[in-house]
Amino acid sequence: VGWTTRRVSTSACEQSNTGVTSWTNITSLPTTLHRLTMVTLRGNAYVIGGYDGAGAQTSVFMYDGVSVWVAKAALSPGRHGHAALALDDDRALVCGGYAPSTVANTCVIYTASTNTWTTAPAMAQARQNFNLVMSEGMRH
């Protein structure tokens, strides 16, 4: 998923083995996106938001680990250029990005076990195309 070397969007997906010594093609995402985020929750890969050439997307897909991308509860508002971080095995924090016509400072938390979104405190400054990171001492 993303752009190819010719800046053409692709829905093709690959996964690596545990030691990242090889890559395997897996089922393509049902839509073509770039500027998306991915997290691992409950042992599954999740694609959150992104840009499809027309605007910020609300799409959330979970890869079942075998052959299917499953649509999950939509991200609202849609966003691209955002950041995401797995808070624990069940929850992901999604912040910022371009959503949908301005750079956002808003944050939401996705809970995989309930397939729901909740509002989280906003960042002090709006931003896009950035990263989130959590140090070991911050995990609870």
C-alpha cells in the first residue's frame, strides 16, 4: 500500500517474516491508499485512514492474517498524514493529520476488542506528516 517509485498509488501489500529476512505478497487492500497509518492490535495489522486521490479517508481495515482485509468502524473525521501508535495490545492512538480540510490537532483512540472509537485529549499544536513514539516507561 502506498506509492510506487513512479508516485502511482498501489493497493498491493506485503508482509515480512519475524526476523525480517524475507517478504511475502498478501491480499491487496480493497482500496488504493497512501499517507495512511498502520498498527498491530490483537495480533492483526490495521490500516487506518489515508488518502485515495480524492480526499481524506475514514476507512479502517484489519488483515485477518490469512487472506482477507475486514472493514472496521470508520475513523471520523477521515484523515491522512496522521500518526498512529499502539498503546497496548488492544488500543491505538490516532492524532493529527489533514482532516478533512485543515491540519488537525485532534486525537482519538481505537479499541479493537469493541471496534469503537473514543475521543482523546488534543495535541497542543496541529500537525501532519509526523510520528508518535512511546518510551518503555510510558506503557501501562
